[in-house]
Amino acid sequence: MSQVTRDLALAHYARVRTLSQRAMARVEAVWRQLDQADISRSWGQAAPLLMSALVEAQTQAAMLADPYVSAVIRAEGADPAAAGTVAPRAFAGIASDGRPLMSLLYQPVIEWKVRMLAGQSATDAGRSALASMLRITGTQVADAGRGATGAAMAGRRTIQGYVRVVQPPACGRCVILAGREYGWNTGFQRHPKCDCIHLPTTLIARRQHQPGSLDSDRFTPTTRPGQGGRGFLDPNAYFNGLSRAEQDRVFGAAGARAIREGADMSQIVNARRGMTTMTAYGRRVRATTEGTTRRGEFYRLERARTEQRTGTRFARDRIDVRRGLPRFELRTPRLMPEEIFRLAESRDEVIRMLRRFGYLT
């Protein structure tokens, strides 16, 4: 990754984010004109203005795709010739889940009315509805840009994939994906308000350690020089640069504590996706299903641990099954970090349990 491609990615990131912020400012100005005493009537007047603001921003975000991808290809010394050009308006006027955009924009109005029916004041309900509207606006503008960039990459055969570019402020889910490489035809995973972008690349993995290449910026909230991951944000440097209060807010109090103890950040963040409450060890505990499938990290750790303890070798694949090797059955629930902190009676036991459940290596 050269200095030039790095600068191109950061410039594109800034442009898309500026478009999102401008769209949100326009939407908020229109929204504040809604009449709390007659939401439906005033919505009818405001809806075309809201739609226009968002469609315009979506179109502008999509228009950035072709120049951005072509510039990156030229910077890598490849041929930017494309099989076609992006049609910006094709990415505007529809929601990223395929529904009509107006249908999505009406959801905050429904939320407003439902909150009022539940007893919330019109002002408080309207404030919450506005937050939903702004979240939708920012997400849909960024999604239009990402969708157009994906189409632009697909139309250029020299592009082999992309690197996920993450810039602060970022949530834990995005932080652990910073610099992750994906194939050109792999969808971009994102959440509401996510503003991460693609960095198209003509080579995947093989250029990571090419002499003279610039991997990234080691980005903390206050400093930028150094080397880090390829997403312009080094997850550990970012975490260490946050205050303890911000670490707790972004990663959860127990998750942040576990990371400070040396736990793997990816394991901590991913564990929350499958968090559940179950009965185990004679009590109700908070556990996770993440990593417990046959391909999961915790499953493999438990299988290896059981093999070592019992001297039994378990099947890894279908061939092993046909050879008569027994399958391993995972019966141990994977405890969440906060449950470990609650149950452990000493620092040593915390560390042992964090390692036992796959959060420490």
C-alpha cells in the first residue's frame, strides 16, 4: 500500500463523511419544522424535502466511486479501463435493504407516534425519532457510496479485492475489522451509522510485506505516526489511546477490562454477538454461542483440551469419521468475560478462566 493510495482512501473517506454530515444537517433542519400537534399533516409537507435531501446526497456519494477507484488503480500502476461506468442515480432513492426509500424514512414518524401512545411526551418522543432519522440518513448515504464503489470495482478486472478502511471514532465491531482483506465480490459488512469504506487493491495479501510499501497509520485518538494494521487504524493502539471511560463505553466495562488484562479484542467483541443467559454450573450465567460451532475457536480449544486430558483423538473431518474416530461434542458453555469476573475469586483465576474460554492465548 503506497502513500498515494493511503491518501486517496483517506480523502475519499472524508468526502463521503462530509456528504453524510451535510445531508443530516439538511434533514434535521426540515424535521424540526414538523408540527408536534399534527405530525401526519406536517409530515406530508416535509417528506418531499427530506427525500430530496437524501437522494441528492446518495447520488453525490455514488458519483465519487468511479474517480476514486480509477485513481487507486493508477496509483498502483495498473490499467484503470472499466467494463462500464457507475450509474449514480441507480444507487439513490432506494434503501440499502431494497425497499423504497420513502418507506424507510417514514419509520421514525411511526416511532414518534408509538412512543407518544406509550406515554412519552411529544418533545421527548420527537427527539428520539429525530435520532432515528439522522441514523437512517447517515447510513443510507454511506451505503450508496459503498454500493457504487463495489460496482466500480467489479467493472475493473484489475481489482482483486479491497481492504476495509476504518477511521476513529469507531465502534468495537469496526475496530477489529480494520485492515481486513476481502475479495472484490464480497459484500461490505456494516451496521447503522457505519462509515467505513473500501480501499480497492489490485493485489491481496502478497503486497502486505512488499519492500517500500506503507502498511498504514498507527492511529490513536491523539497521535498518528508509526506502523500499524492496513486499515489505517491499529486496534490495540486505538484501544490504548482511549481513556478508561471511553474504553468501557466502546467495548463494555467487562469487555474493556478483559482486553486490559490481555484478552484478544476480536474474541471479546465477537462473543457479544451470541450472548445469552443459560443455566450452567448450578446457576444462571451469561454465556455466548460465538466460537462454539465445529469451526469455532472455542470449540477447537475444548476439543484439544479434552484430547489432552483423556488421550482420545477426535475426528476433524468426514474422512476421520469414516475411519471410525469419534466426534467431539461440546458440552461446556462459553462464559462471557463479565461472568468470569463475577465468578472468579482472584486475579490468577480470572486470567486462567479468560484463557480457558478463549479470550486469552
